[in-house]
Amino acid sequence: MRVLLDENPCDIQANSVGEAIAAAADAAEQAGRLVVEVRVDGTMFSEADFQAEARLAETAEEVQMLTTTIEELLRDTFLQAAEALAEADTVQRTAAETLQQGKTAEGMGSLKHALETWGGIKDAVVQGLSLAEISVDEVEVDGVKLADAIVTLQNQLEKLKDSVVKEDISATCDCLLYELPEATRDWRIILAGLANRFDAACKPNS
């Protein structure tokens, strides 16, 4: 079984796909890298595959693993979160405009999508910082503290959800058009700062 780590052959003797993955992951960790993709005979190895003992016990002709550094992974995570934030900003404004036009079902659909995106952004930031062993309380960019931004966002989202439950379209639109954009601005600053921070950390490794 050929085992490749970033297209480089590894001197690994394995009797199964699972053994090959474990051994290559250990080698990557010793080199200060993280495995981000696994392909078995050219096919992407999914999360479900990792949970299937029978799949891990199989053999293959080739197991290929791609890796990255923590710095590169976090830089990309924060850049992707920034892209998601831009999308959420557009969607929440569209939701307000649609609600104002009396298209309640369509507007609420857009609103739900924006809320889900916000949840994913917050989770990505908190989990990313945890991976880097950085406390949320330590992060401040251009005078914007992440801890404060999280609290403000949570409060605004709770207020938004409350107005939705009460079917108060006017209050909902006010939140979307005038209050939530403040959170968007702060999070845009934070995400840009975090992406730049870890991009700079990547330079010595490139």
C-alpha cells in the first residue's frame, strides 16, 4: 500500500487503510502539520468513512493525505468566515426589504439563512481560537474586543428572534437594517485582523 503525505511517499508499513491514516497523521503531527484531506485510491475519505470500522479495516493501493499548518488552517478559516459575513450582511438586508414588501414567507426564509450563517461564523471563530489556544478575552482588533462583540451579537440576535416571535415586522426590519449592521461592522474588523494575524504567522513557514 502506497502512503503519500502531501504527494511525498512515506516509509509506512500498514495492513489497513486505518493503520495507514493513523501512521501518516502521526508523522504529520511530528512535523507540526495537520491532516485536512484523505483520499483512498483517489476517492475522498468522508467523515462517515472514518466512523466505519469495516471501511478502516479495508486495504487499498494508495492512501494520500494532504496537510496544512495550524496557521494556514486558521488563516483560511477566518477568511472564509469573512466571506460568510459578507453574505450574511447581504441576506439580512434582503430579508428586511422583502418583509417590508409584505413577502413574509420569503423574508423569513432569508432571515433564517442569515441567522444560520451568523451561528457558523461565531462557532468558526471560537473553535479556531481554541485550536490555537488563544482565549477569546485576549482578542482585540482596532479597539474592538471579541468578547464584547460576541455579547453584543448575542443580544441583538435575541432581540431579533423576539421580534420575530411577536410577529413584529417593523421591529424585525429595524434590527436587520439598523442594529445588526453594527455587529457586522465589528465582526468584519475582527475577522480581518485575525486573518492578517495568522497570515503573518504563515510567512516563516512558506
